Amino acid sequence: MNIKTNAKEVNVKGYSMFLHLLAICAITTILSACATKQTLPTEQERQEARVKVPCIIALPVETTVNRDASVSYSDAAVLERGAEFMDSVINEALIGNNNVRALSERQLVALIPSDSGSRLTLIQNIGSELKCGAVLTTSLIDYRQRQGGSYGAESPASATFTMKLISTRDGRVLWQSMFKETQQSLLSNLMSFSKAESRGFKWITVEELVRQGINEKLKECPYL
């Protein structure tokens, strides 16, 4: 009698688990179908923006190290490595864009003296020297590597950075955006289904996270 009862309990539990998984699949399918796509600038909007700003200088990625004395040496080293990686990704993404010129740290130092004054003065000097109407600045705030493997991360990758397009004439911000993400599991955030699917339902590295973030933000900018 007990054997039959236990068998029934197993069947009930198995059926309940099946219904639970079926419900999750149905919800994620609905969410992915109903999710709104990100609005990107049209080609006409990009052309109009490029007429207004035909030349852009992409400056090296900066970090909070020089502005925040509380940052530890180890954290500063991680941020600097992250900034170096971001420089390579931005340069790669902008290849073929004829109205953008990327400057390396060495080129920037050689171009502008250390006593150039305020940030606005520095930006204006760059515009005057290179005959460009705007500079693209990127600031890396957080850069944390995934702890664990692709299918079992103890701590997920996390990154935060900002991008601004600044007029070299008057320092006005023409466009700005922020990327901030700590990767979440699908079960903890069902709304992330499409993003999780694009990542192969895996835990990605901080390099992969940042690369996706940079490409996402550059596509949003109508001037690029």
C-alpha cells in the first residue's frame, strides 16, 4: 500500500514539475514575442547628424582612478586593463567610419600639453588642432570579471560605463548614454529572455559584456 502511495506522490510531483516548466516556457515565449525592439536612429537621421558634425575625435577611455582617491591599487589596475580593452573594441567598431578619428593615449599627450587648463579648454584645443566639431568621451566606472564557468558562475560579470559626444565649440553635450549591467540568470529575470538567448543561455565574461555594451551604445548614437 505504501509503495502505491509513494508512486502516486512521485507521479503527482513529476506532473507538477512538468506543468511548472511548461508555464515558464509559455511565459518566456510570450515575453520574447511582446518585447519591444530598441529604437535606433534611421539612416536619414544619421545623415542629418553627420552634416552637423562631420568630424568626430574618439578620445581614449578614461577611468575614475584619477578622480577617486579611495580606489585601491588592485581595483585601479583592473579598471586600467578594462579601459585598454575598451579602446581596442571602440577602435575596431569605428573602422570604416570616415567621419571619426580615434586617438591613442600617446597621440593625445603629444597633441595637448599637460597645462592645457580646464576640461572644456582641453576639448576646445583638440577641436582647434584637428579641425573637428566634437569629441567622443568614454568613462569606465565598474569592470568586474565573471567568477566561475560559462554554465555555473558564482559571481556574474558586471560593467558600467558612460559615453558622451561633446561639442568642441562650446562644450555642449550633443549625445550621452550609460551602459550598466550585471548579468542575471533567466529565472531571476524572465524579461531578459531575448538577451539570454542571444548569449546562448551562458554566463559571459566581462569582455563579452563590455563588447556588447559598446556596440549597443554606438548604434544608438545618431552621429556615428
